[in-house]
Amino acid sequence: QVQLVESGGGLVQAGGSLRLSCAASRSIFIINRMGWYRQAPGKQRELVAIILSGGSSNVADSVKGRYTISRDNAKNTVFLQMNSLKPEDTAIYYCNAYLGHRDYWGQGTQVTVSS
């Protein structure tokens, strides 16, 4: 099992930046895949970015060039650096871990981008 706690969300103007953090309750070195998802009001949850245990990563086309996912195994933390934010990036952002054939989720952190 693993517990995930997100932080770093908030209100920012369009064009601004935020960095989200996801702190895990155990070593993330063994977690096959970690990622960030988001859910806007009235919409389905969508994948934003993933990073594998070997370090390779990928981001959704909608955020490519603006978002970067990274991990610090020593701190058991995954980050999502979000630059050039747009109003359409407004959503609750969730951290996800895939471990032992099961998905684990954090409670989410709200990101609001004003125009």
C-alpha cells in the first residue's frame, strides 16, 4: 500500500506557474508508475503526465511544452511543474501510483487559473 498527499495547488493568473508535489508514504523507487491526472468540473478525469520507475516520462499533448513531471526518489516525491498556465488548465489535480497491480490516489489539489 501507499498513501499519497498532494500540495502546491492554488490560484494563479494565466501565464503563471505552479509546482505540484506528491509525497508518498513509502519509497517510490519500487513504484512502477506514478502520474498526475486532472478533473475539471463536468468532465472526466484525464491523464496529464506519467513517469516510470526507470525515469522515462510522458505528458499529454494538451500540456506538452508547458508541463514537466519529475521524481525525487530520495524524498519519495513526484513533482509536476506547470508553466504558461491557461484558464482551461483549471481542475483538481490528482496524484496516482500504480503498485502491485493496483491504482492509488491522493485526495487532490485544486488549481485555478484566472484569465
